[in-house]
Amino acid sequence: QLVESGGGSVQAGGSLRLSCTASGFTFDDSDMGWYRQAPGNECELVSTISSDGRTYYADSVKGRFTISRDNAKNTLYLQLNSLKTEDTAMYYCAKYVDRLVDDWGQGTQVTVS
């Protein structure tokens, strides 16, 4: 199970930190990621982090967002800085198995005005 939190409404230029608490699987061994979907848009991969800490960022968020994980807390994070209005979306946590998304969280809304 994946449960996101930390979304909210912020002004452009502001920051948020999203969290995703995982349970029911071995978090330490799992590659994880964040996706987002804005109304009328396709779901977009934002960032991933492998079980050994390698990261990937979409060009649209590179330099502004930071993905991290705390294996002791079974928690995935996404730090969002220098937010723009185009970052407004529902953000979803995802678990990968064999490079395919195996599970999704329920999402947390980020609104930037």
C-alpha cells in the first residue's frame, strides 16, 4: 500500500514536500517513482529513485525537485522547490517491479497559483 501526503496550495516560487508511506512490501528492495497528472493532460513521469539510490528527473523539474527515500521509515519523498503554475497536478507515488509500475497511491493534490 502507498499513501501520499504533503500536497497543498502554494504561490508560485514556493515549496512543498510530498511524502509516500509504503507498507506491505520490502521497500528497501523496490525502485520507486513519482508521477503527476493535470486535468486534461496525460500522466507524466516526474522522478524515480532506484533501490540503490540512483535518480532520474524529467527535464521539466530538473534542478527544482528532489526525490529521496528513507528506508528506515519506508517513506519516499519529493521536495518541490521554485514551484510554477504548470506544476499544478495530482501527484502519485508508484512502486516498480521489473521496471513496470506495480502499484499506485491515491494521489495528493498540488496547486500553484
